Amino acid sequence: MSNLPIRVVIADDEPIARRGIRQLLAAHDDIEIVGEARNGKEAVRLLKSLLPDLVFLDVQMPEFDGFAALGQLDQSRLPAVIFVTAHETFAVRAFDTHAVDYLVKPLNETRFRDALVRAQERVRSLKALELSRRISMPDGAPDPDSPAPIAAPRRLIIGTNGGDLIVDVAEILWIEADDYYAAVHAGGRRHLVRESLASLEKRLDGSQFVRVNRSAIVNLAHVRAVLPNVNTELALILHDGTQVRLSRRRRRRVQRAMRRFAG
């Protein structure tokens, strides 16, 4: 499955923008452009019928904007999304949709390549996970009553301002939201990455990496204790002494996850 091309749809109402993306993708042998859309309505039709692995999606288009187009799709079968727009003001909303990246026109070749590398990593991880699920079933069919095993990655490729960073997943203590970026705390360092917290959460093993409040994910392997903090709320105490607030809304869910992880 890893040898199959990554199938791409380009959705943008500007012909020049579509041509620019095509030209930038031409250098990548593992990319197959399967369709182009000139407006939101065409984008929805193509994404539903072609089921691509990746879409370059303009935010502002006729008929539907990029966000509305995604809202018309089966949320369990969304492709990886790289938003492309002339305005930076939509960045926060873009990352809230679990987008891989957000590119501002005119496109910078280096930023485009970085975004594509992250998208390729996302697509291949999801394909490997799907293959693992199929292999685990004797007849190749999913069993709705049995959770499929997750092929958790041992290393994670994440984009930083200094280039791509390869992080050993076991070294990640916790991850915090930082505007529409995220900060990964690993190996005694804090790495600011160009990816949202929600996007990183999807790429990690959910039995080990758990959202403990709206702005933080914690690696349960590094939790030393759960204690009240100065505000009489609960906090997870990590092996390096870091305290991460445990929200009331997520308390029971996190405690159940900790018991399962420890058992």
C-alpha cells in the first residue's frame, strides 16, 4: 500500500492558483492529481465521488467556502486538508478543522514542500493503520464490536520553523496549544510546531496520549501522580515535575484511560 500514489484534488476558483499547485506537485512522483474544482459545489462533488487522500482547498470560493464544503462531507472519511488562501485571518479556524497546514498565497515553494511532506506522512500513517485493521480481521471485514488494534508510530515527523523534526514518541511528555500552533515537550526541550493540537492528537495513540484539558495532551507513560493544585483543581504531575491541569469535564475520561494504560 505504501507504493500507491497519493490521490489529490485541487479546489480553487482561480485558474492561476490551480496551475501553480499543479506545477509544484509535478516534481513529486508519488502524487496523482485526480480532479480539480472551480467552486465549493464542485469540490463537494469531487471529494464525495473520488475520495482522494489529500485536498488543496481554497477557503474563499463561490457556492460554498472551504469550511462549508468540508461540512458537507462524511466526517469519518475526510481527506487530509491543506488550506490555501490569500488571507491569514482564517488560520485558527483552519487548524480547528484538523487541517494539515495552511498556506498563504502567493505560495512559497519551501513552505509548500514542508506542508506536502506533513500531508504525505499523515496519509501514509492512515493507510498503514487501515491495512493493520484489515489484516487483524480473519475475513478482512471490520468487526464493530471489537476495537481494531492501533499501529502506533514510534517516531513522529513534525514541522517546525527550522524544518522537519523527528521526535521519538516515547520521549514526548506533553503537548500544549500555542495559538494555532502547538508546543511539543520532549527530551527536555520545547518544540514549537506548525500543527494544531487537534491534528497531533489524531496522529498519536489515543490509549497513551490523552487530552486532559482544552489546551493540553499528556503522555500517560510520564504521569507520576494526580494531585490537587493551588486552585484546588486536580493536576497531573509529570516525571520532570511539570503540572498539567486536569479539567473537571475530562476528569473521569482521563482517570479511566490511566487505569487502562496501567493495567
